[in-house]
Amino acid sequence: MNRYPVWVYAIVAIALVVGFIYTLPNFFGEAPAVQVSPVKATLKADAALMQRVEQILSAASIPHDGMTVDEHGVKARFVETETQLKAKDILQSKLGDDFIVALNLVPNSPGWLSAIGARPMYLGLDLRGGVHFLMQVDMKTALTRKMESVAGDIRGALREKRIPYAGISREGQIVQVRFRDQAAREKATAEIERISSDVVLRPVDESDQYKLFVTLKPEALKKTADFALQQNITTLRNRVNELGVAEPIIQQQGADRVVVQLPGVQDTAKAKDILGRTATLEVRMVDEENSSNPAALDAAVRGQVPFGDELFYERSERGSVPLLVRKQVVLTGERINDAQPGFDNQTGEPAVHINLDGTGARIFQQATRENVGKRMAIILFEKGKGEIITAPVIRTEIGGGRVQISGRMNTREANDIALLLRAGALAAPMEIIEERTVGPSLGAENIARGFHSTWIGFAAIAIFMISYYALFGVISVVALASNLLLLVALLSMLQATLTLPGIAAIALTLGMAIDANVLINERVREELRNGNSPQAAIHAGYERAWATILDSNITTLIAGVALFAFGSGPVRGFAVVHCLGILTSMFSAVVISRSIVNLYYGRRRRLEGVSIGQVWKPGAEAHHAH
């Protein structure tokens, strides 16, 4: 009656062993570290950089407690925070502006735990320390860029259909298209309505000119603002993830603001640098006349750049070569759908293959058709500085939306450039309107208080359960401890972020989990009061309590899912721990506790009593069931 098959005991044993292993890394804590990451796409975190970092620290007589390298950067671990700060200063001075040297924290777990994927939970900003930013998106600039894009699309469409126009200009959020006759304006109106459903067209007649005012529909304005916000969030998330910041929180707040939290990063200046790292691509035409004139180039290098041009430098065998490029942008990285590293089909050299969207493909095809025999510069902008990756001569018209960038880059650079282009650029400028730093000491204090309250709650529950339910109380406490073990293991395996509200959810889970054991124990007592045999009382107690436990936990789980779906930030963190805690508490309260009871009592055929405290029978004095 009260016996489980062997496979059930095996599942319980495996769950507890796995739970213990994956909980273990959380007890080793974190060590102060310095993270060195390359700024430019042309630089890479590799063994050579790690050796260079080690040499700098050795020369400065700064001891470290281990060093690792991964795709994000080199991390040097230290025993004390004071040593960490010294190392950061010396590394920054020696490595220069080509590398980001940031303060960080790394797990202290043994290597064998890391090898099997057992890692500690991520800790939120309030527990680990780090930096918090509230950033505001410049929506006016986003709308201006959209209108510039609309003007470019209209210009390209009219040229393609050979519809004559006198000029296109933009004033604020209005694009003006001027015509010399009404027939051309009517043709243009039909063509613009065909290529875009987001605009409102208003014809205006002025003396000898026929104008067409183009504005965005209200729903298109909202769509543009929403896109700018989401694009910025995606870009920030991609760039922060690439730099190895553990479990950043990047989310929308209101209509035009973004919250960025970087746990474990104590260096506000470097965090700003991380957020500013975006890369985008621009395609422009080379000023052939001035670029082939040595005197004009020399004057440009000295600061006298010809009107309508900008000075950039192109990679070559001789190093960086100055080149004058037109200011007018033919195409931007906003038109890139995808970018992948690969190889040039003709030369076999590393290259980046870019897919353009429909509008970008049409613009690029038109630009190459009109400039055959001229040079086109492909410029990569990173941290506000532009560098010409390649400036090939246009041999023929290029259509289809597939563009290849190649020229004096190695495989690693091609991979990095593709990655940066996929990450995208900010759709609109952002301004930091609030910033604060949470120190690691405050985080440690929060952890201590949170866990002290959890342990005190656990101890109080244990004392009550053992004094009130005797051996069944001990079994309930063991099941409760198993629940805590499995919950922490699950959070670690899922690499969920634990915040202060998450610790509150753990404490709440303990209280709710013991509720199920109280229900079971009282059910067993009730069966004993009704005169059932101890074995029958145990069986009936678990079976009949299960329905009540299931109902109460499902309703609570629904509330937790609602909190996760509609909440944000700390509320969602609370909901995650709460929902996982409900699942582990059901398993521990029913399966684990019954496994222990079955092991202890199920082996006996004739059981005279169970140790479950005092059982009160109607009309009779209390007696201790044992």
C-alpha cells in the first residue's frame, strides 16, 4: 500500500544529487576581477592579449589569482578589491584607448563544476552591485531621419520612373517636392502613393510652381517612434551581450525611455563606453577630382577640406591613406537585413556578404548604374569615428540587394564587422538622464539580510513542525530543505537573475511549501481519528490531500504567471522565483516526503502507530500516535 517502485526512489535520488551539484556553485561566491575587451572590430580577445595583460601585471608586481580568455575579453581575477583597482589603473594606462578595462566580478567556482555547466545564479543589481542608467530617446531626431528616408525614397522613385521634378527639400517633418507642371505632379502623386501607404500628400499651387507636401500619417508617426525605441533596445542589448556583461537588464520604460542595468560593473565611465559602442555602415561616393589631386589631399589633411566633402582614411598596403568622400550618403546600415562573414568568390579573400532590404536594393542598383567607372566608399562608423573599409571602382550595375565588402581584412575582422553590422546602429540618439552606481558592499549587505531572513524563517518553521508533528514534522522539514535545494538548483541551471524581491519569493515559497505538508499531516491525523489503521491512514492522507494541494497551487501559479506576463523588472523577478518555487514545492511536499514515509513505514506489514504528534478523538482524551 505504502511502497513506491524502485524507479520512483531512483528519480528522487537523482533529483536531489543533481540539485546539490547545481546548487553548490552558489556557495563559492565571486571574486573581484578586471575585464579587458577590445574597442575596435579589428582587435580581438585572444591568447596574445592575455599574455600581454599578464606581462603588464607582472611588470607592475600586481599578483593575480588566475586569468581566463573568451570571446568577450580577458578576465583577470584578484583576491582583494584594492588589488583589482590598482590593476585596472595600470592596465588602462598601458593598453590605451584601444581596449575597455572595466571592473567586474567573476564566479569563484572550481573548474570541475564549470566544466559540467554548473554555474551560480546571476545576481541582480541590488545584490551584486553595478550601474543603472535611465536613457531617453531623441524622438525628434528619429522622425527627422524617417522624413529624410522618405525624401530619399521619393527622389529614387521619381528618377526611376523618369518623372521630372524641380527639387526636393525637407522642412521639419514635411517634405516638399516641387514641379514645373501639374501633369508631372499628378504622375508623382500616383507613384508616391504606390510605393508608400504611410504618407499624406497635399498639393499646393504657388505662382509658377506646383508643390506637393508630404507628411506622415499619425499611425506612421507612432510606428516610427515605436520602431526607434525597439531598435535602440535591440542594439543596446546586442552590444552589451557581446561585451560579456552577465545578465544585463535592458527594457522600455514609458514611451521614450530605456532602463539599462549592468550587474557586476562598478565602473560607470566604462559602462557608458559600452553603451556608446554601436557600429553602422554608410555608402558614399568618392570625390574623384579632389582625391586624385595631391595638393587638395594635403590641404584636407591640414584641415582645409573642400566644401561638400569629408576626409576619411582607407586601409592599404602602405597603411592608412587619406581619401575625400562626398558628404551625401547613398545608403545607410538601416537598409541592411543581414550581414554574414564569408569569402570573395573571385579572389578567395575574406569578405562580408550583406543583404539589403527592397528599398536599399533599389537605391544601390540606381547608384551603381549612374556611377559606373567611379569609386564607391564603404565606411564603417564605430564610436563616432569612420574608417573606409574598401573603396572599389564600380564596374557594372549591381542589383538584387546582395552586396559584398572585401579588401585587406582577415577572417577575424570579417566576422567582427559582420557581427557589428548585424547589431545595428541606434535608430535615434539617446541621452542618459539618470545614472547611479550600486556598490558591491551594499549588494553584499542586501544578500546577507535576505538570506538571514530566509534561514530564520526556515528555522522557525522547522521548530514548529518538529514540535507539533514529531517524526512527520522532521520528514516535512527534510522535504522543505529539498524544496529549497531544488529551487536554487533550478535558478542556477536556468541562469535566472536573483534580485531582492526574488529572495522574498524564496521566503514566501518556504511558507507556502510547508502548507502542503500541514495539509497532508492533518489528513493523516484525521484518518487516524476515524479509526483507520496507520498504513491506511498514511495512504488516504496523501491521496486525499493531493487534490487540495493541486487546486491551491494552480490558482497561485496562475497569479504568478500573470505577474510575469504583465509585470516588469523586480516584479517579473519575483514572479519567476515564485512560479518555480510552486513547482518544486509540489514535488518535494508530495513525492519526496512520501518517499521518505514509504521507506520508513512502508516496509512494516503490521504497523501499530505513527509518530505524528497528538491525535484528538471526539469524546476522548488526546493520545500521542506512535
